[in-house]
Amino acid sequence: MSKTLRRLFLASLLRRRLASALSLLAIALGVALGLAVQLIHGAAIDEFGRGVRLLSGEADLQLVGPRDGFDEAVYGLLANRPEVAVASPVLRIDARLPGREDTLEVLGIDLFRVARMQPMLRPRADAVLAGEDTRFAALQPRNVFLCEDARARLEKPMSLDNGEMAAPALRDGELRVQSGVRSFALRFAGTLPLASGQLAVMDIGGAQQAFGRIGVLSRIDLKLADGISPEAARQALSPLLPPGLALRVPEAAASEAGTLSRAYRVNLTMLAAIALLTGGFLVFSTQVLSVARRRREFALLRALGMERRALLRGLLAEGAVVGLAGGVLGVALGHALAALAFRLVGGDLGAGFFRGTQPQLQFDAVPAVAYMALGIAAGVAGTWLPARAASRVAPARALKAGEAQHAGLPRAQGRLPLALALAALAGAACLLPPLAGIPFGGYAAVALTLVAAVLSLPAVARALLPFLGLARSVAWRLAHARLSATPGQAVVAGAGVIASVALASAMAIMVSSFRVSVDDWLAQVLPADLYVRASPASGSGYLDPAALARIAALPGVASVDTTRLINLRLSDEEPLFSVLARPVRGNWGLPLVAGSAERPAGSDAGHDALPPAWISEAAADRLRLAVGGRLVLPLEGRRHSFVVAGIWRDYARQHGAALIESEDYLALTGDTRINDAAIRAEAGVDPKSIAEALRTAFGAEHLIVALPGEIRAETLQIFDRTFLITYLMEAVTVMIGLFGIATTFATLASTREGEFGMLRHLGFTRAEIGRLIAMEGLLTAGLGVISGLLAGGAIAWILIEVINRQSFHWSMDLAVPWGALALFAVSLVVLAALVARLAGARAMLRSAVLAVKADW
């Protein structure tokens, strides 16, 4: 294409600055959201990986197992193997800080091993120990060494959720920590000059004794002998290990973190892709109207010798320029959004996978170029159909006066069969299994449903418009007549509206269904009057038999039921699997979806039959188990089999959980630690009085006491915070839909100046013409909203039954927010009418005489 022709086509973008700017902005928003999600997640994974590399040091392999640790006898087995040069044992403790809501990661290390394996963790004694022999300070059982970041945080008071201020955890050289239901002081002995983050180290023997973990390790870091590869070492050592332990490279921890958060990140990325698709629809609307308006111009160029291919390439170049500019702006905006997210919430996307991480934003050319290319693709894709249509028009026909007002708009005929075919294809895509845990079929079904809804809009318009022409208002009848005569206008103006309304309504239905289901689930799993724990599940606080006896003896306590939560490794590749031990009889707090809560006959302790287990929906899907199947769990270094007695709904553990009877767990493991206690109060006793008695008996700083209502309120608050970024993406797509209305009516109004001038001669005022345009916008948006709501219902079903089930393995009950959807639909239609009125204001400024001059 010649330089002159390039200027000719690209200059048209400057002539329609508003439409070009809105199309560009729509693409930029889609690119920005997708890139921001990618940057935040990538930076969080990198930060997590740096922490893993810091802790693993020069290790070639790591032996890992249950989160609560494993028998240290394995250490002697591995340390004496010829494949191993150095073995460094580590005990990891999430130490609860009494009276505060945060924890501190404490690593118990062997000072002599860490010097050879993890030099970054070598402690340095503080100057306050100058009177002692600092060479052995790290071997003292109660000495602790802190990173500077951790020291700065612990020396400051902490703001609690209830508005109060917690005292500093580190004062006067002592660090207060908790084990069980008691607290004690560790001596601050120095720092970790080469490490960073919220980390502390102490002697492994001292850590085992202080936190009641005698004979327990969390992992063993292995440096292999010369000439031994990690894979060869794994093949030689794995057969020697007890069940539930895994040998893996240190980088596998970061990969596991990425796997845990992958489903949530992919869903956010796909939402951003749908926002980008909506931007593509807006480019389509803009280019259709631009081509219609310039129809005579193209016909003249064709008559002067321009080939069809040159015209097609020129129009595609316009779309590519819009896409490129939107992509560049989107990349810049995406980095800005990621930087803002890092400053406000750190590296967490809302689901809590990387809460507390503070990654640094770094420019990565690969995703930036990839998302820029997606922006260009959106611009070209949105331009393809109108460009192809323009290149096929006969010049003689296009040169007729008035042809541009109606020509070029999509036809109402012939699109419904294609729409039905795409809908059928979307249904078939829903049947596809996930690929690598990602529901690509579901996402394809969403895109196909959106396109089918847009293509079916003319048919919807033809079906509904006869029922909308009954009003007596002249302006309404004119608006109705125009839309009836050119139903393709509804496609152009309504494409973005359909996409935005479909996405927003689908997400609203899905989130409402999820929230109602979670609320109902909480009501089932929290049947007691009061709940008590000493720390979060992985923390150092726990309830022992003596503490439980004291709780049961408090006045007003009718009964106490306990829950023990542990996290196991079922295989080398799988994330941790949760096992809960608690009473099950009577279906108390167990939301079953299949099977029975009754213990199968012959499965009581002491019998040869297998004990029962109740597995979550995620466990049933991932392990491919059904009621009556066999579940094998590695407990205390041995494999134990259970029969699946039921399947239950669990929204707390995405990667699967199993529930077994407390008496079976105790008989198999001898573990008497308890994470949670559920208290039933005697009749007429206020649970709050029992809560006060608990705080008095054990110390308010040692227990977390909550009423069921408080737990439900906090959980739903976390739920709403998790979906905050989803709400943001919905708002962006609705904004893009309104952009589509604005650009459509701004362009249409400019091609109808003659029509408006004639109406002025017939007695219409500018205000009445403005109302006419507003009514056209109202009708168009109304049709788009109706089609969008229908498509949104279909997409909501896909999200709930396909994408959600394949991504998170959760089922939920359908709950449609009828009131919210009605308010949203009415508000959007009213806003669209207002936007159309404002967009068409410029066309009414011209003199009525000059407006019809071209028709003289």
C-alpha cells in the first residue's frame, strides 16, 4: 500500500476521534486487566520461589511430608546413605504470637549442618550478648535469631480487627510465643544478616522442646554426593521411605504454590479475556458504522482504480492501529494496576494464596508483547467483517445518495441458523473434560454463547419490536419505525451491550449462588453454640486433653466435640490433602451430598472391616472415588485403608479433604492434639458467658473464641473481598458496553443530519429530536439487555456447572438475584438512553437549512 493511501486510511481515525478513542480505551482496559493479573501472580510466584531458594540453600533434594511433621528416625536413614553428602534437618513452626493475629515462621536448624547447606540462614549474635561466648549462642535452647524485617514488625504494636492495639511481641529482648495454651519467652539473641522476610531461626533441639515436637522434623535438605543426579537419588532413596513422605527438588514448592492458585488465576485471566472480547465487539461496532459512513468514499476510490485487496488491507490497518495503540496503553495501565496492587494488598489476588508477600514489580517483555499482540488481534478481528463487506460492494451502488445511512449494517436475515449452530457447539464444548485441570471447553462455550447472542439479536429485535410500537408518542413511533426498518442497527449498537450485560449478569448469578451456598454451608457446619481454638490450623497453639477437660468442666457447658486437622501427602506430585478427625454420628455438621453419615455395619473399632471415611467433592473428583470405594491414607508412616461412606460439600479446602471418626484416628495414630472444640451450651445458658469464662480460665491472648454468627460474618467478608477484583472486571465490561452505545449513536447521528434537518422543517424542536435519539438508544439498549440477560443465564449455568466444577470441584445451588438484576437492567437502559442523547447532540447543532442542502 502506498504512503498516500496509508495516510488516507489512518487519517480517518483522527476524523472520528471519539469513536477511535473509546475503541482504543476498551481494548486497553481488557489488555490491562489480563496483564495485571499475570504480573501480580508471576511476581508473587517469583517472590515465593526466592524464599524457597533462600531456605533450601545448596540442597539438591528435599524430603517433605505432612505439614505437622514426621518421625526424625528418617534422618539417620538418609544421612548414612552413600548417595547423600550432607543432610540438614529442619523443623518448621508457625509460632502463634499471644494476643496478636499474626504468626512468625520459626525454623529449628542444626547449626553445624546449616553452615554447609544453607549459609543464608547463619545467625549472628547481637551485641547485648557481648559478655557471653557468642560462638555458642545459636546452640542455646531458648535463643532466637530474627531477620531485620521480622524484628521491625514484631517491635511495633499491631492493630487488631476489633480496633484495639496489641502490644509488641518483641520487648526488652524477649519474644513471646505460644505452644498449646501456654505462652513463654524466647530470648532475642541476634539477627540473620543474609536473610530477609518474616523469619526466625533457633536450635532444632530447643525448638522441638519448646514447642512440644520432640522427635519430629518438617523436612530434610539433602546435598548429594558428587556424580549423583537428583533423579538417580530419588530412585534409590524413595523405596526406603515411609508412606506419606516425598523426595523432590526445592523448586517444586514454588511449582506447587503455582498449582494451588492456578485455577483462580486462570479464571481471572479469562474474565479479562472476555473484557477484551467485549472491546473487540466495540471495534466491530465502530468500524461497521465508519464503513457505512464512508461507503461513497470507498466507491469513489474503487472507481479510480483501487483494488479490493488494497481496500481490505487499508481497513484492517485501521483496526490494527487501534489495537496497537490500545495494547500499548493497556500494557502501561496493566503495570500501573499491578504496582498499585502491590502497594495496597501485596502479591495476593484475593484468594489468600500469597497473602503477606510483598513482591517487586519488574518489567517482563514476553507477557507485555503477548498482550500487546492480543490487543492488535482484537482490533483486526473487530474490523474483519465490515472490511470484507466494504471490499465487496459494487461502486455504482455505493455512489447513490443516501446509501450510507442504511447500507453496511448487518442484515436481519440468515444469522439465526448460525447463532443456533454456535449455541449447539457451545453445548458440546461443555461436555469436554478439563485439560491439565483447566476447563478450556467451558471457556470456549462462554465465547460461543456470546457470539451466538450477538448474532441472534436481529431475530430478537424482529420478534419484540411489534409489541413495542403501541405507544402514541410521535417520537417513540419514529424511533420504533427506524429500528424496525434497520434491525441491523441493533446488532451494531447492542453488540457491546450484550457482551457486557451477559458477563455482568452471569457473574452476578454465579457469585450470588456461591454466596448463598456458602452461607447455607456455614449454617450446616457450624451447629454448635461456641467454637474455640488455640491458633489457626498450622499454628503452634493446640488443645490437649487437659485443656479439653478444663473446658468441659466450665459451668454451662453441656458437651464438647473436637476436630483434629492434619495435612498429608498422598503422592509426590499432589498438593497437601486435608484429613479431619471428628465425631460424625447423626450427621452433625456434615453437609452430605451422597451416601450416609451412619457408620457402616461391622466397621467399628476392633473389627476387621474397613473404618469409614467421608470425602469432599474435590477429593471424590480428583481421586475418582465414589461411595463404597476405598481411600488409602498415610498416617504415622503407615498406609491405612478406609471405605468411602459418603461425599460432602466443602468450600474450605479446594484440593480435597477426608473426614474420619475421632476414635478411629486416635486408635491409628495416638495423636491427642486438637485444633478446634465445638461447645454446646446447656439450655438457658448464654454462650457469651461461657466465652468470658474461657478467656478468664486460659487467658484471652491464648484462645480464639467465636460465636457461629461471628465466624459466618467473617467468612462472608473474606468471600466478598475475594470477588472484589471480579466486581471490578464486571464494571469494566459494563463501561465498555456504554462506550459502544456512545460511539454507535455518535456515528449514526452524524450520518442522519439530513433526516434531522427534515424533521426540523416539519416542526420538531432540537429537544424533541434529542428525545428521539434517546428513545432509539433506550430501545436498542433494551433489546441488548434482554439478549444479554438470556445469554447471561446460559453463561451462569456454564460457570456453575462446568467451569466451577472443573476448576474447584465445588457444587452450588442456583440463586438468582432477581432484584439486583432488574435494577441493573433498568439502570443500564436509562444510562444508555442518556449516553445516546449526549452522543447525538452534535448532529443537532447544524442549521436545518444546511442539513437538507445536500438533498436539493
